[in-house]
Amino acid sequence: MDTSGYARWFRDSTPYISRHRGRTFVVLLDGAAFNSPNLVNIVHDLALMHVLGARLVLIHGSRPQLDAALPDSLFHHGRRVTRAADLPKVLGVFGEQRVTLKALFSGGLPSSPLRRSDIAVMSGNFITAQPVGIIDGTDHELTGKTRRVHIRRINAVLDAGALALMSPLGYSPSGQVFNMASDELATDVAVALGADKLVIFNHADALRDAAGQRLSVLSPADLDAFLGDPDDMDKNHLRCAVRACRGGIQDVHLVGYAKDGALLAELFTAEGSGTQITESNHELIRPATLDDVASIVDMIRPLEERGILVRRSRDRLEAEISHFLVADIDSNVVGCCAIYPYEDTAELACVAVHPSYRDYDYPAIGPALLEAGERHARAAGAKTLFALTTQTHDWFVEHGFKDRGIDALPAPKQALYNYQRNAHVLTKSLDSTHDR
């Protein structure tokens, strides 16, 4: 059996495993997921995250189940009005869903690789609620909204090593029970806890552009364009994602509940599988620091051994680190390049992308490094950029470089040209109007 693909995935996921350990994740499981054959796989993946050390708060939705149990429900602006007579059926639906989830997490998950795991799942009166009240003349009766999230109670469950399971219910100080919107509750809980991530299992696997291409990362401002009709309940998850980000949650992830492994792919790979909404201003390309030298060495050494790059000692890299740029994804150095200025020209050198990220398209790392390198060369006063290559000639040509002779190199570089290596000389104008 060929295990190379699995081994590569596991190695590449290691930084994410380390980063997620001890972090708090609030997970919203859409009610429609209960009708999906993938529900068992979702539970297995959540159990795996728990075993790997993530602190999980799982909140389930119930819209399809309540629609079936209460076919004559009244809605106002997309919100269900919960009448007193409806409450027993509401509580029955929620109880059945909790039992279903607890059963899937119990018994050591005999059909999964986690069959020997013992995962405690705990529920409780974590939410104090208040009535939504009368809006536009419509009394929402026992439909509620969050008044208080009992953070200490939830953290006590998480600190005990258990998974916290919550139905969209809240209780008033007088003991009245309120039915709540699960996506709004998940957002309130995530913000109150200061969770590291809010994960929303959605019917769509990701947001897509007009051409159908997956949008991997968006800002809340970008997401505003998708919201449309404020009464469209299908957009409530998106509105809650925006509110969570603007409430201090660094990352919100939308993943599809019907796609096996979507959660793991989104959280443990660079490419992801869904859509991440973040306010982070983190740039993919940044200047290198001495702390990056070890990562650069690990990345370029195999290319040096194959003759693709000129060998650089660690001492030389440390001395020249101010010339380097690196591609940084989730605090992992996954690409690099160097810019060496020569009067009115500059050399683009040591372009390398980690093998696990060469197919990363959001954006593609090689072109992103080139674009950043061009900006730095222009800032240094260069009007042209040149590169020497033995095995990646086509890539440079595809990105606007032209073949030149050795006399196109600046005099100091001509003097050091290695005729035995016989590298191609290519140049690119940094004047956007024409190539010189």
C-alpha cells in the first residue's frame, strides 16, 4: 500500500495540530445536517479534534425538524414565532437531537478509528434568555434571544475535558424556557467566550464567485455583498459570521455538512475546503527575519541538491536575510525569494515554494512572491529585474521574462557568471508600459 500521500498530509497538518491544541472552537451544526448520511463522519471528525486537544462547544440547529413538527408555524422577518402550545414539540425535537449526538459520541465510536476514545459530552443551563418581544406588532411569545452567556459554566465543562453540547434554548430567571435561533446563539456564545474560531456547518460547501470558483478567504466587508435581502433566512449564517468577526472572533469558517472530511480539510490544510471569514490584515508575503533561516534552509536544500538553486550556506543566508521575502501561511514559511539590487536593475534569486504548497491557489505562492519581489525592486530604484535559471525557464517566460544574453547582466554579475552551470539569463521590465 502506498502511504506516501497519507504521510505527506499528516506531516503538513502537524503545525495546525499544534496550533489548535487548547484552543476554543464554537461549532454550529445546521439542522439539515441531521438528515445527511455524512452526520456520522462529522461526529468522528469533531471527536478527532477533541482528542487532538481542541476545546469544543457544539450547538445544533433544528429548523427542518421544527418545520416538520410545526407545519403551521408563524414567521416574522424569517424568525419563528414560538407559541406556548408549540413548546412541548420544540423541546421534544431538541431532546431527540441531543440524544442522537450523544449516542454518536458515546460507546467509543466503534465504527471509527477513535473506537477506544472516551469522550464526555455535557449539556447544561448555559444561557439566560429574554423574550424577543413584540416587533412590528407581532408578539414572538416564547421566542427568545441571549441575555447572558454563563461563561464560567461552559469553561468548567471544557476544563474538565468534556465537549459542551447546547441546544438553542435559554432560560429566564423565573424558569421560563425560550426557543432561540441557533446561529445567533452560536455567535453570542463565541463572542462571549472569546473563542478562537466559530465553525458553521452550512448546506453549501463554500462561497463562490460568479464563475463558480471557491472563495477561500473573505473579509466581513467582502461578505456584505453576499447578504442581500435582510429577511432571507438562508443568509443568516453569513450575517452571523460577519457579526462574530466584528465582535472579536478572529476566524469564522463556513464548511459543507454533506462533504466528508470538509472540517479537517478546512482546519488542517493550507488550501482549506470552505470559506474563511477573517478581519486579519495578515499578508501572505512579508520580509524575512533571522527566525526564518531554518525554515528557508529546509525548503531550499533539496533544490540545491538537485542543482536547481545555487547552494547557499546558513551563514550566507543569515548575512543576506534582509534581501529575502517569505510566504507565510498560518505562521508557516512556505516560500521564499531574494532581491539583490544593482544600480538600476535587480536580481530575483532563490525562488522556492515548499512542495506541499505548490498547488496552493489562493493566491498562487510563486506568482505572489514574484509580484512582491517586483515591488521591492521598484522601491529600490530598479527598472528591470533579471533572473538566472537552469530548470525553470518556462515559468519565468510565462510570467513576462524575456531571454537575454550574458551582456544583459550588470558587470559584477557578469564577472561571477558560472559558464559550467550555463544558466539562462532572463530579464523583465519593471515599467508596466513595455518590455525593454
